[in-house]
Amino acid sequence: MSAAYHSHPALQLAASSTTEHRPLIITLFAVFVAATLGITVWAGRQTRSASDFYAGGRQFTAFQNGLAVSGDYMSAASFLGIAGAIALFGYDGFLYSIGFLVAWLVALLLVAEPLRNSGRYTMGDVLAYRMRQRPVRTASGVSTIVVSIFYLLAQMAGAGVLVSLLLGITSDAGKILIVALVGVLMIVYVTIGGMKGTTWVQMVKAVLLIAGALLMTFLVLLKFDFNISDLLGTAAEKSGHGAAFLEPGLKYGATGTSKLDFLSLGIALVLGTAGLPHILIRFYTVPTAKAARKSVNWAIGIIGAFYLMTIALGFGAAALIGPDEIKAKNPAGNAAAPQLAEYLGGVGSTGGAVLLAVISAVAFATILAVVAGLTLASSSSFAHDIYANVIRRGKATEKEEMGAARWATVLIGAVAIVLGAFARDMNVAGLVALAFAVAASANLPTILYSLFWKRFTTQGALWSIYGGLASSVILVLFSPVVSGNPKTSMFKGVDFAWFPLENPGLISIPLGFLLGWVGSLLSKETPDKGKYAELEVKSLTGVGAH
């Protein structure tokens, strides 16, 4: 831990108070985890069929699904990463909030309703409707699993920071052990509860997260007599950057590369949501397309309110704690929200310990709910698309398919644990932005072409998915995110980065669209216009939808 941490009296007091109240903190935290596990076991007992496991029996109302969608979307990145990014970079950190929210308009206007009408359980259902089944389902399954693992990394990193903070663990081995425990919990959630358990946990967690953010926002504003100008002024002054803290350009604007990085990040955030597998499968849990559309409206309202509160949380952390103390706990700023909770409750007091425990437990429930949704999306895609339709050629029974989904959950959990251990010191909002870029490059072009372009072919779909996936993943591997930056890279001490941008969206998203178009034009296959007409009617009207 840094020298700044040991030399700062407020932080020393916070450390001693946290140690003193640790039994209380751990008890409160355990109660939250036990409650969410209880919900999962209860819902798991009602999971009898594949429809229950994958789509919650399609029994959820628009409001319930809207709450669950927002619970699925407001991840560790939203709470921990954005608060930290705003606390450290001011205006430029808030760009994540704007991008994450605007993205919902693309999902609402282009994807939610047609997707609910056209598919059964996974994105592959829609893509395979008018294409050759096996290659397209394989590509869809691979893409879903890769995007989900990228997204899982962020949640694992967030969980590591949170639990380390609560338990006072500073060693790398301890943090890696925490990541492993989160992975095990996540596997239990999905294998027992399926979509029903996951949805109920997401709904409960959305309510808790909004309530926690609302309480912290109120307490931050109370400190400044509800004068937002005072809050922003103090944050700017304490940040060490002065007025520049409240203006664009602190993180994205110093050089030409950082301006391109900002553009790349913006494109990835706005287009990524409509291609995220764990969000797309949520549209299948409602009975009708109208309910799917309504649930997105609810989600936009809930998520919009939450992102407005991240302004108070981020600038509040900057004003009341300061960047040095935030970085001392976690270089990427991921601990800013829990640190702010302890400060607002009173550093060294029982109130501070309780608020820290409650907010951290809510954030941890957030991570578990999102992680469960992600794992469910990727294991469903493996079982339904790859195992049942490609390996078994449609001859697998429901029981075999659900068994494959549960084994896939264990495998995906293991991969996420290993990679999450390497990503523990990276900003979680930045990690999620990478998942958005991969989703927008590989999935979105194929979904939009399938739904809206009659000349789209199997070759176009394969070029688009594999090309978008490969280009985005390769550019991330050779970017400063993985190596080259001694403080925030995944692999410290090595440098094989040749791609200058932190987010590949600027290159890989247009490439995904271009490859889908060129692949279709060069294909010898004649598109089945009858199938396209069927899909068009089905996607727009819902006739014949499952």
C-alpha cells in the first residue's frame, strides 16, 4: 500500500475504525449475500423446464423486467467505476454515464421489440432463422461467450476491490482468493436459480442500489446545503486541477490520440448495449413484444435517475475525500463510492461502519446479479446454440440441454476467475467499455442486418461476427489496457502494445459492419426472400412468436 495511505491521518483513522467495526461490517455483508442466495434457492425450486431456466417461463411483467434489466445493466462499472472516474477526471469521467444511458435509445428503437418477436432463448435463434443453422449458431455462441467473459472481468475486478476494502486485505494473494470466491458464488447462483433466480436477484438489487445511491446523494448534498455550485467548486479545488476539472479534456483531450480514444469510447458505449447478450436475453422473459418495449421504457427511467446520482457521488468523493486518498485505496478509483459512504456516515463511528457495510453489500449484490446474468447468457448460448443445435443437431432433450448449460457455467466461471485475477487493479468502467466495443463489433452488425437487410447471407453473418470479434479482441490485446502502462495495464512490467487507443471501437465496429456487407455481396448463396419476409412479419407483428 502506498506511502500516501500511511501518512494521511484521516485514512489512518478510517483504517483503524474499519478494523474496530469489522465484525459488524462482515455480519451485515453476510446477511445480504445470504438473502440473495435464499432468493436464488427459492426460485430454483420453481425452475422445471428449459423455458424456466433460459427465460424465466416468460412470466415477468414489463415493470418487473424493466427493474431486472436496470439491475442487470447497473453493474459494478456503473456504481464503482463511474463514481471513481468522475472523482479522478471530473467532466470526462461523467462521459461514461452519458454514453451508457444514450445507448438505451438504440436498444429501444432498433432491437428490443423485433428481437422478442423473433427468437426463443438466445441471439443465435434470430440469426439462424434465415441462415444456415450450424455455422451461424456456432459463431453466435462463440461471440456471446467472448463478450460475456470481457464483461465478467470488470465485475470480478470490482468484487476484488470491494471485499478487500471490507476485510482489510492488501496482499495480491488475498485479492485473487476473493475473485475466486466471487466466481464460485456466481456459479452457484446460475446453476441453482437459472433465469428465475437471476431475475429476482436483479430486481431486489436494483431497488437496493437505487435506495443506496439516493441516500448517499442526499447526504452529499446535505454537506453542501443542497448548493450544487458549492459541491462542484469544492471538487474542482480539491482535485488539484482547478476549473479544468469541470471542463472537457482532462482525460480525453490532451493529445490527438486521447481525442480519438474519446471518440472510440463514445461509439462503443452508444452502440454496445444493443449487442450485449445478457441484455438481449432479458427481452425473452416477458410474454409479449409490447411488454418488452415497456420494460425498456421503465429501464431508461430507472437507469437515467441512477446516472444523475453518479454526478453527486463522483464529485462528492472528489470534494470530500480527494484524489490522493482515493488512489491510495485503489489506483483506478474503484473504491471511491465505498470510501464516500464511510465518510458520510462518520469516519471512525459505528454509523460510518454501517453505511460502508450496507453500500458495499449493495454493490456486491450488484456484482453477483450482473455476473449471474452474464454467465446465464453465455452458458445458455453454449447449451442451446452450440450443444443442442450444432453438436447434437437438434436431438438433445431439455434435460440434456440444461445439464450442458450448467457445465458451461462452471467452465465459464473458471475462465472468468483466472482472467479476473489479472484485471484486479484496472478501472471497471474502462473494462466494461471494452466489452461494449466487442459486442458492438461482433453482434450488433449481424443482428441489424438479419432483421433489416434482405440480401444478408450466411457468409456475411460469419464474416461480420468473426471479423468484428477478432479485430476488437486483437486490438485490445495489443493496446495499453493489456500492456505498456506500469500502473493500470493488466500485465505490468511488459510492453507489447502497438495499438495506441485504449478502446478499439473506432476501428472494429465499422469493420464489423463492412465485413457483413462485403461478405454478403461476395457470397454465392441466394438469400431466401421467403424466409426474410417471414422474419420481417414476425419481428414487426409478433405473429407466431414463442
